[in-house]
Amino acid sequence: MRLITKATLLYLFIMSLVFSLGGVITYQTVMKAVARETGYSLAQNMYLLEDAIREGKPLDALQSSKTQITKVTSFQPSDTVYNFSDTMAMHPYWKRLEPHRKLTVTRKVDTAYYRFNMIDVFLETDDVSEGVISVMTRLFFGLGLALLLCSFLISSWLFQPFQKTLQKIKGFNLKNNEIISFENTSTKEFKQLNGFISQMTDKAQRDYVSLKEFSENAAHEMQTPIAVAKGKLELLLESSSLQEEQLPLIQSAQAALSKLSKLGQSLSLLTKIENNEFTVKETTDFSEVVEQSAMTFRDICELKGLTLKSEIEEKVMLSINASVADILVSNLLKNAVRYNITNGWVNVILDKKQLIVENPGNPPNVPTNQLFERFRKSNQSGGSLGLGLAIVKKICEVNQLQVDYVFVEGIHRLIVKFPL
């Protein structure tokens, strides 16, 4: 939901609360005003009746259905106080009980005292409530409609700097050493946002360059001492003074150095893939890549006593860098060869929907979805680095592919699904 929509809905909710409270207050105010004016009208009529009594008109002539005047000889002091109250009386026209306002008071006219009981039609509460609800409802919908129209019309102009900022962020790339710039805006909040994003992207670019240089330098410089150490060990192996018990130690050291060299290369490759340094320049013939990798691993399979079968559909085209595609397929085949059984097989199937690499093998010691994590292996004591499937997973994520690993009835099956 858009921000302007949320803000508009919030304003409408607040308006509904305000108008509800305003309706109650308006109702009470109107009722008080009506009661006050009705009481004032009753008092004025009473004064006119007093004048009529002074003029000598008989009480019978002044009596009516709404007015009763009684001459009294005894009364309480409190009776001389104006007493207004609400009562129900028969309406003269509608012939039904309706709310009336009543005035009861004892007044002195000349030398005599008279008790006045007067009533007048009082505006019904239902009429007042209906009128208030009608007015408040019309006002609410009128203001609500105006708010909706203004919100959506103004938002396109008010949030234009924000939309431009989003476009700048979408087009930002760490690999391009370009400073991101924003257009000037008079809105304080957008100025603060643009300033923060500028600082953040500048720092991200600096950190990216520093980390990239460090990774490349570390991967490159690490190979030199490793090569020197391996050369020294090879010279030590050729030494005539080498003792029998020292040979396994030297071989173990050589294996550790080789593993360290492969680890540096694999981590460097994984970092480059994560940073999307292998840009897609053209559509790659994935069928040719799989065919070449299958030919390469067919010789390796024969040396290990394995059989490699392939069913490759021609002209399967994917938007993926050719080098990255070769790394993807090679890691899948390498995994199938490494975790195979004696006299086993490797089956490669490619069509326009997916690539399947399957092989028989022992059940994995961990859930198959965890084997895509770095340094996670089915057999932790094996010679694998545990990075092959992590590289496969990262390549698929970067290139919008989906990879699944299933183990069913003794068969390891890695499936790479292509985008439709």
C-alpha cells in the first residue's frame, strides 16, 4: 500500500472520530439552546398573561390546553423560583404524546398570587439527532472526498522528489565508481533522506573497493608463499637424507598446502560471483557448455570406474556468462563424481526447462538443503572444501535460476531449473 494511501486512510479514520465526537457535542449544544429558547418563550408568554390579569381579564379567558393559572393563598418560598422541566403532553395537531417544556412558578400580580403551569412543544430528540447525523454525514463525505482527490492529485507533485530518489537508488551500482547525485528539493525531509543516502552510498563504494582490493591482493599474494612452500617440500622429497617416517609428514603438508590454495581460489571466485563481476554480455549456448564439460569429465569418470551418460538437447540458450556457466556445470559434475559409489554412474539430462545431474551414493548426513551452505559437507572428514555447492547456489541466485537437491532411493539428484 502506498504511503499516501495509508496517510489518507489514517486521516479519514481520525476524521470519523472527530465528527462522531463533534456530532455528540453539537447534539448536546442544540438541545441546550432549544431548551433555553423554549424556556425564554414560556417566560415571555407568562409576562403577557400577567399584564392581562392586571388589565382585569378573567382567568377563564386566559386558560388553555397549554396554560393553567390558579389563584393561590398559600405557597412555599421555593414556589416563586422558575422551575423548568421536561414532560410529555398531547400534541394539539398530531394527537399524540410529544416532548414538551414545562414552566411552573408562583407570581405576585398586584396584591394576589397566581400559580402558572405552562407548557410548550419541545423539539424532539429524534429530530435533533437525525438533523445532526445528516449534517455531520454530509460534511464528512464532502470533506473525505475532497481529501481523497487532493491527496492523490497533490501526491504526484509532492512526492516527485521521492520518486526520483528511488529511481537513483535503483540505478545505483557499486561496481560503477560514480557518485550518486540528487536533484534539489524544498522539502526538508527529502533533503535529509538524500543526504543520508549520499553518505551511505559513498561509504558503501569505499568499503566495496577496499574489500575487493583486499580479497584480490590476499588471493594473489597467498599463492606465492604457498608455491614456495610446495617447492621446498618437493626438494625435500628428493633429498637423499629423507627418512622413511618423514615421508607421510611431507605428503600431508603438501596436501594441506594444495587445499589452502584451492580454498583461496574458491573463496575469491565466490566473492566475485556475489559481487556480480561476471556481467552478462550475450546469450550463452548452454547446451554447448554442458557438452564440453561432459566430455571433460567423461575421461575422469573412466579413470574412477564410473560411467557418464548424457542426454543434451541442442540450442538451450540462457542469459548467463559463459565462464560462470562452465563453473556451474563443472561443480555439479565434480560433486557427482566425488560422492559416487564403486562402479557407479553419472547421468546428465538437459532440456529447455532444466538441467539434471544425478548419481548413486550414500545418504547425506545432513538435510540436502543445508548442503548449499559454505563449508557444509555430507562427509565432514572428506577431502572436499564444502564450497562447490555454495558456488552453484550463488551462481543460480545471481542469474535467476533455481537449484534443488533431492535424495530418493539411493540417488542424488541436483536440479537446476531455468526461468520460464
